[in-house]
Amino acid sequence: MSPGVPGYLTREAPQGATIDGNYIPPYMQVGIPTWTMHRSPEVYPEPQVFKPERWIVDSDAELQRLRSAHFPFSTGARGCIGKNMAYNSIYLIVARLTFLFEIESRDPLPLEFHVKDHFAAGEKEGPFLKFTPAITI
Ligand code: HEM
């Protein structure tokens, strides 16, 4: 919902190319914004709603379908080289935070998360969370 690189990463075909029947002239820049791709209503019904359980599915086919529009690290030859390291860091950080804290939203969750489009997203406007120690160490 709040991809680190929300905008579109351009690619160009030096000799031109055809994508889904649309001709792309030589050197024209094309791309799909990650933010938009992740909100495809055909793939993610109610795309504006924070619903992580949409990823809990019964079949590989359904998982493939969900993954077909999910590219926070881009893809292909120039996709993020640090993806696995980033995922491992995220798993550790989220596991540690949820172990140590009760996390709640300070304000009602907005329907839309606002992000500023940088190559790597900079300042964001919320969601703002309050962390309360869940255990005494
Ligand atoms: C949540 C964390 C991260 C996100 C969302 C992210 C996202 C991205 C994206 C979208 C690209 C552009 C790929 C393209 O143009 O198709 C990229 C490229 C790249 N990322 Fe990451 N990245 C993350 C973490 C990391 C980490 C931890 C490293 C290094 C340890 C890293 C190293 C790189 C490098 C070197 C490239 C350029 C690859 C190339 O042009 O061949 N990234 N990243």
C-alpha cells in the first residue's frame, strides 16, 4: 500500500517494440507506477483497504495471481539487487517490533496512504503509530 519506490521506473526499447498490440517508438520511455499497479482492482478487490489477509490464500494459482501485479522491487535484469536482504531485514524488524510493542494507529487509518514520489520514497504522511511496550524486559 505504501511502496518504497511508488513512481514509474522507465524503460525504453532502442529499436521500438510492441506491447499488447501497442507500438512503442524507438527511445520512448515507458513504465508503470508501482503505486498504481498495486491498486489494480482486478487483482486486489477494494485496493484502498488495508487488508493483509488478502494474501492468505488456498492455492498456488491464487498466490500467483496476487503476485502478478506486486513488484515493490521492480523485476527483470535491473530489478532490485538487495531484495532478499531487504525482505530479511523487514521480517526481522516487524517480528521484533510486534514482539516488543502493541501497535495501534494514532488516527483512523486513511483510505489512501499519501506518498511523495521520489526514486526512493522520502517523507510520508502517516500512518502514525503509537508503540507501547508489550512485555517487561
Ligand atoms: C525496502 C527496501 C528496498 C526497496 C523497496 C527497493 C527497491 C528498488 C527498486 C524498485 C529498484 C529499481 C529496479 C528497476 O529499475 O527495475 C531498486 C534497485 C536497486 N536496489 Fe533496491 N530496494 C530496497 C532495498 C535495497 C537494498 C537493501 C539494497 C542493497 C543492499 C538495494 C540495492 C539496489 C541496487 C544496487 C539497485 C540497482 C540495480 C540495477 O540497476 O541493476 N536495494 N531497488
